Amino acid sequence: MPSTKSFCNKTLFVKNLSRFWPIPVIYFLILLILLPVRGYTICKPFTLPFYRPNGIIMILNYSRDAALKMGPGLSFFFACGTACVLYSYLYQSRSVQFMGSLPVSREAMFGSAYLAGFCMLSAPVILTMCIMFIQQIGFGVPASRALLYDLETLGIYLIQMLLFYSLAVFSAQLTGHFAIMPPMYLFLNFFLIIGYYLFVAYASIFLPHCVFSRPEFVTYSSPLVWMSFWHSLPLPNDQLAVSSFHWIYYVYLTAGLLLTFAAMLLHRRRKMENASEIISYRPLRSILKYVLSLMFGLGMGYILYVLTDSNASFEGTLLFVFISTLIGYFGIEMVLQKSFRVLRSWKGFVVCILLSSAFLLAMMTDVLGWEKAIPDPNGIESAKISPSGTVSDSEMKDRIRELHQFVLENEDALRKHHQDNEISLWFEYDMKAGHKMIRKFENLPFDLDHLKVPGTYEYMFTEIYHSEESIRNLYGIDKTIQHGFLDFTSVPTDSKEPAAQPEGDNSVPYQNITIELDAKTIQYILENCLIPDYRAGKLLQYPEYVSDWIAYRNEKAESETYYRSCYLHWEYLDSDPSSPGIEIKGTGIMLHTSEDFDTLTGQYIMELISGNVK
């Protein structure tokens, strides 16, 4: 026996397609220009013999890269616009009454509009991918390989579209006014991310030593942010890119289907007389009012704090939040009630202020002890003091914790002693539980006379900084070394700097030398010169990023005949677990005085410059 309940009405479905046909046409034209047309001009040179055998790989990688980078933003925008126009009948009393008078069930009414919208959004994408497939075959890409790539890209694109469109339709059911639906859609997409950054903003005021890395679930909660990040990662040009299908897409697919079902239930229970209301469901109004008031109060309060450029106390910050919450709460109340007579709801404002005050008080007093927290040594996987290298040796990890404890307990005393040199210490711990803990201490005085005085934090830092494991990780010594360069300058100490010499003036003798070095030479320098110099304490006896270290070293070179400057830099390959490709990192060291050139590293570099190294 056939079912008496239908979830789609053919007449309404066709009517929606005929009324709103400009949407898929505009969408298709945009995709056509951004993908096949633009892709033709970029990929055509890859068919030349010069690019073989990697030309086909580069064409495939570019096609996927372009489609997935542009996909989230286009899907996000067109999903919202399509849902707005298809469910616009919910926002006017006349149109609602007309639709209600039709002999069509609410499920069929909802399903007809939903399917029409999804077809209008997916058809341009499918057609564009077909054109790209034909274009790739024309470029000489094997059909099987092009089909595999394009089907995966199409699947990702359709899941994005389903999620954004379902969320937009869900937002349309919650609201009763055409102008409120897009803000609701944006709010649902970025709610957790906004809340996280509000937390980080106030942590920067009351917990200045804490550095919070954004949790993954916060990023996942905003699909547009995550997709934009994931698909912006670089793809290799000399090998086929790994699959771009992340496991989170299964979650997004499930979420899209659940949102569709929830939107249908809301549509079936929706009261038709709520047309033109700001929020169509009364229980949601109070929740939304308090959430938006708190977020507006804290957000605008922080902006006022920044604009006044003041180190406000707790009371001053609370005053900014009070003023902002006052404006936000009663402003939202006026919009919801469509009236200026909102003072009767003052109790809700008091609740918002109490909640904001409790949040600020908890941050100021650091009730959870984040600022003074030092991780358990048994829970640390690896640690580093930025910008030194990472260490995993238990003894070095303990020394980093000891230095962290020392700086934490003696920070006020250290800052009382003024020094020309300053240093910023960032303690970074990779925990075995999978998260990262970072604490920073900015612009600490750094006494160069304490570098060899045991018990001082300058000595403790240098000892960690010059450990072999730190040096190896800092300079990528154990990675796959690529090529490198040696830049050398020699100038009389009583002359001008080379950059200040007038053009055409050859009265000041100096020489600039640039030598390209292969991976084998760089590896030899690192293993046989740099590391032994560090072990012997002959190289970089203090951090090279100290503010005036160059001036300090130059004072030692005043008696020398020549002022020498040498920068040795190189690149190495480093794999990043969050990236589908391999990252190329660059680093280097600088030698600046004759004292530096007396080291093994300096002597070998002088041999390179003189041409005595074969």
C-alpha cells in the first residue's frame, strides 16, 4: 500500500526551480571562470616537454588545489543566499497564509524547497567538474587518474555544500525575519571560535604569561575556518598529493543530515503567526538574548580597553564591560520586543553583569592556577625554550623545568635590575596526552656578565641552548639537508659600512662574496665544525638574538684590521604531521668577529672563501 505522506511535491519543486534559476546560472559562471577557464591558462604550460614527467602530476594537483581552496567560501555564501530566498515565504504573513492554504503537507512543503535548493547548488558543481575532467584528458592526463582525483574533489565539495546548506536552512527555521537569517547563520558557524578568542583576549590582560593554542574541536566547530586551513596547505609538485579527504568530513556529512532532519521538525512545528518575528521560537529568545549580550559586552569591553591604550585595573576593565553590556543587552531587547520600553527587563541585565564579573574575577585571580603551572615531568614528551631546539632527553627536560621555576619565582627581582640587553623566553612543552603547554616571559633583562656564573638564569639558559640535542633540532642537522649559501663581507673597521658607500666610490676596499654550497658541504660543517664548537663553548656564548649583540661583538673587534661578517644559511626538509606535504625550512648562523673566525666553523669557512676546499 503506497504511503500517504509525501516529502516532496513535484509542482512546488519545479516552481522553485523556475523562480530562482538565476542562482545556479550565476554560481556556474563563477565556477567556470575560477576553475576551468583560469585553470586552462595556468595548466597549459605544464603540457610542454620541459615539465615532463611531472606535468600531469602538476595539472592534477593544481586542479584539486584550486577547487578545494575556493570551494568552502563559495559554498558558504551561496548556501546562505539560496536558503534565504527559498524559505522567504516564512517571513511574511500573506505568503505564509497562502502556503498554508495549499493542499500540501508541511513535510512536502519543506522537502520541495530543500531539494530544489540542493539541486541548484550541486548541479553547477557537477557540471564544472565534468568540464575539468574533459579538460584534463585534453591535457594528456590518463582518464582513470583524472576520474579518481575529480570524484574525490566532487565528493568533498558536495559534503561542504550539504553542511552549509543544511545549516542555512536550519537558521531559516529559527528566525522569522529575512534580515535576521544571515546573522543567525553566521552566529551558528562562528559561535565557539568567537567565544574562544574572547577568552584569549582577556587572558592576555590577566594571564600575560599564558599562551593558548586553539583546541582542535574549536576549529572543527567552524567548518569554514577548518576547511580554509586544511585546503590551504601546500601540495608537492613532483608527486601525487595524498588524499584530501579528512576524517572530519564524515562528521560533517552526519551533521548535515541531522541538521536537515532537525530543520524539517522545526518547520512542521512552526507557528505560522510567528512570521515577521525576530526569533520564531520563544524559548530560544531568552537563551539567545543572554548569549549575545555576554559576547557583545565582553567583546566591546575589550575593544574599549584596547582603544583607550590603558593598563586598566580590574575595576576599570569591569567598567568597560558594564557599559558595553548595558548597550548590548537593552539594544538586543529592543530588537526582540520591537519597542523602546525595555527597562522592565532590568533583572536580565543584572544577571549578565554578574556573569561577566564572575568571569573577569576568575581570570584575574587565576583560580585554575594556569600562570604558575609547571607540568609534571612524567607527562612531558618533549620541551624547548624558544628559539632553541626541542629536547626529549629527561635531564634536559628537567633543566628546562628548573629554569621555568626559577624565572617564575624570581621574575619581579629580575626585572628590577636594568640591563641594556633583553631576552624573551617561551617555554614550550609537548605533553604525552597530546596537547601543548606554552608559557612566555617577555623582555627579561639579560646580563652578559652572568653567562658563566652558575646559578644565574643566564647560565641555565645558555647551558640548555647549547646542548647538542637542542642544536641538532634547531638547525635541522638530522634532517635531509638541501642546498645552502655563504654570504661574506670584509671591510676596514674605520670605514663606512658597505651599504653606506656612495655609488661608484671605490676608495673603500671591501669584498662581498656569495658561495653556493651543496648538501654534503653543509652536512660536513654542521657535524665536524658547528657541533664541536658548541661543545667547546667557542661559538655563540650568548643568544644571538640579544638586542645589541652585534654592537657588543664589534667592541672586541676594534683592534682588528678588518671587520668581518659571515652568514651561513641552509635549507632542510621537515615533515609536518598536520600537512599532506613536506615543509622546507631555512635556518643559519652568523659569525661576526675574528674571535668567531678562530673557531673550527670559522676556519673552514675561510678555507671555503680562499678556495682551498675541494
